[in-house]
Amino acid sequence: DNDGVNDEEDKCPAIAGTSKYKGCPIPDSDKDGINDEEDKCPKKKGVSSNQGCPEIKKAIIKKVDMAARRIQFKYKSVLLLPASKKVLNEVVKILKKNPELNLSIEGHTSADGNPDNHMRLSYARAYSVKIYLESKGVSPFQLKAEGFGATRPLAKGSSPSQLARNRRVEMKLNNFQQGL
């Protein structure tokens, strides 16, 4: 088969492979057409556009995005308001039903107030969401909390509505460990 592995040592003498796999091709355990070395989810059938992982359904992405938009905290605090917990319970259901999904929780602040507190507050709010999800049974290995302070504003300006728009938590789904 001209793969550079001598036939007496070649476990797949009729198919070209690699020496690493004793003359056999790189395995594709889940039979999705993406070899295990390039597949981020080698045990679950996926698509190449999602690095070998299953496509995340748009409905799930939309639910998580809508939940993130409704997360609220007590003023200048990391304490979740009761309505936020209700919204986050929907995210808990999604993550428990889909344990292959991972969630990046990103905290953001507006630029008003003391800049020294922005990074700390944004991280603490994201971490507060993470801890709540964990308290409801979501695996900590599925979650990552990050704070970005006022470095990624959605709205430029200093009007109350612009500042409020920048105070937020974003949640982003993926189904492989890259980035977590």
C-alpha cells in the first residue's frame, strides 16, 4: 500500500496508513468522517463545521442567549435577583440534558464608576452565575467564568441607557473543551 510500513508489520496492508497506527489510517471512532486527531468530540458523531462535534441546535443557543439577557443583579452587587434564578433554571435543564455542552459565562460592566472595580465586579458576577448553576447540579467542568470589565462595550456613550446596555452577562455555548 506504499505507506512506508513494511508489510510484515503493517496491520492494514491493503490500505495506506501511518506508522503511528502500525500502517492503518488514523481512526475515526465515531464514523463521522473526521479523524480522531482532528475531532474535538471523537466519541460523538458530529460535523466538520463544528470541529467534529454535533451541531448545537439554534433553538438551544437562542434559549441560552435569551436567558443571559434576563440575568439581573442587585444594584452594585453580585447577588442574583430571584427572577434571574428562574431564568437560569432553564439553562440548568439544557446543560443537564446535554452534558457534552460547555458554557462560557462572561461578565461585563459599564465604564462609569471606579475603573479599579470593573474587572473584579464583572468576574464576580460571572462567577456568581457559575456558582448558581453548579448549585443546581451542573458539572463545574462544563462551566467557565470570565470578567471583562468595561473593555467590550455594546454601546458607546454615557447616557443611562447606554451604560445599562453595557452592564451584562453573556453566555456562550460550545460542545468541546477548547477554550474552557
